[in-house]
Amino acid sequence: MKAKVHITLKAGVLDPQGKAIGRALSSLGFAGVGEVRQGKVIELELAETDRAKAEASLRAMCEKLLANTVIENYAIELRP
Amino acid sequence: MKAKVHITLKAGVLDPQGKAIGRALSSLGFAGVGEVRQGKVIELELAETDRAKAEASLRAMCEKLLANTVIENYAIELRP
């Protein structure tokens, strides 16, 4: 089973990387770019074939390692 | 218009970050985790309302700044 975990900063958390990208785009002449925020995607291959078990395991991975839940949200996407 | 740009390493390009995540998951006791790869997501707010123009502009941003097209692929996702 293949999984994608999307990790994004929570609303209100300062995102200096996003800000830097926004400024770089402006200085390259791209106008009309508003807020820019950067997140992560982690793609995993899981041996688990049961959807519910895979999701529970991914949730545990996010809580323990992949995301810093104080400042980050995560979303799990599963494909067989 | 809101846009998401997904940037992933091309197949065959070594991903040390992904490897490190995979090893960390194993050492935390998560079994059955195969290949792990890490990518980026950049969320942008665009003033442009025309879909085709927004996409062309995003494509230019990716080619010039957001992605290193030698080793990375990008995918653009647009929402009104």
C-alpha cells in the first residue's frame, strides 16, 4: 500500500521559508503573488494491506516522528 | 486563486532525507515500511483569476525558482 503524508504548518505559525519564496518570486518579477507557505510531503510504501491498520500505523508515525504536532498539521492519503 | 505546487525528486535520484526517515521509523519499531521519499509542497495565493494564465505563470515560477528541474519533478494543482 502506498501512502502520502502531507505536513503543513498550522495557521498562524510563522513560515520564514514561505516568506523567502514569496520575496524571491517578487524580485524575479512575478506580480500578484499573495501568501506563500511551504510544507512537506512524505511518500511511503507500506507492507500492510489492511486500510484501517495502515492508517492507524501512519497516524502513530506522524505523532511520534513525522510531524511536530505543536506547530504542524498532517493529512494522510492512502492508495492500494 | 489558490495553487499548490508539489515538488518531488525524480525517480532514481538519491533521497537521503527519505532514507533517514525510513531508518528512524524502523528504529522506532514501525515494521513493514519500504521506500520513503520526501518532497515539498508550496501553497501560493495568486491574484490572477484566469486559470490558463495562472497555470502558465506557475509553470514559469517552477522552472525559474521553485523546482530544480534537473533532479525534481513538479505538479501544479489549482483551485479557484
